[in-house]
Amino acid sequence: MSPNEIFYVLLGLATVAVVFVVNRPLYAAGGRASGASLFEWAYYLIALAALLVGWYFNFQYMRGYGDQAGWWHWTTLLFVNPASASGGQDLIFANLLLLPMWTIADARRSGMKLGWWYFVMSLFTSFAFAMALFLAVRERQLRWNRSA
């Protein structure tokens, strides 16, 4: 891995660490929400797959485009043909608009902390990873709430 790739991996992992530090009580051994539900495990597995596959392709992009690589250039490549533009517009609307609205509102309703942070995390990991991790933490938070 190049120094640039290592930097992005560390930045992404740091954003993930914030989620677990802030939600430490939810993950305490023997706590009210100890253990993981089937859905929670599925969300973690999907998150991990999305993270690894997303980083693989992002690193391929950085290696392939060198100095051109960046957010603006990457975004323009989403619209090189109608098929990619269809997926690109979905990604932009879902990640930049719907994810923050959803995570902030749902986090408030369920008592989760830092609902807005999942959007920040998505910029350094992937949209699917951030969504899956949000759903896993939400699942745990709802179990925590029911056990009170």
C-alpha cells in the first residue's frame, strides 16, 4: 500500500473508532445490550464487505489516475455514460442528502449518539459501509432501549 492509501485507511478507521468509543456502553460485556442479534451480525458482515470492496476500487482509482485523483474527478467519472450516471445520481442523492437526514433523525428518535457522524464516516469508508454500521449500532441501541 502506498502512503496515501495508508493515510486514507487510517482516517477511515479513525472515523469508525469514534462510533465505538461514543457507544462504548452499548458494547460493554454483560451490559444491557450484550451479544449481537442475527440482523446485527448481518449488518457487520455487509459493512465489512462494503468497506473492503470499496477501498479496493478506490485504491485502483488512485493508482490509475495519480495526480488527477480527487473528489471532483472521481465524481465526474460517475457520469461518463448513462448507465454509470444512473448509479452515480443514486449515490449522490442517497449519500449526500438522504443518509445524513435519515441518520440524524433516526438517531434522535432512538437515542443514538452522533447520528450525523455516519455521513462523515461515509466520505472516508463507503456509503454502504456507513449505512450498514448505522443499522448495526441502531439494532444494538434498540435492544438497549428495550432492556431498560
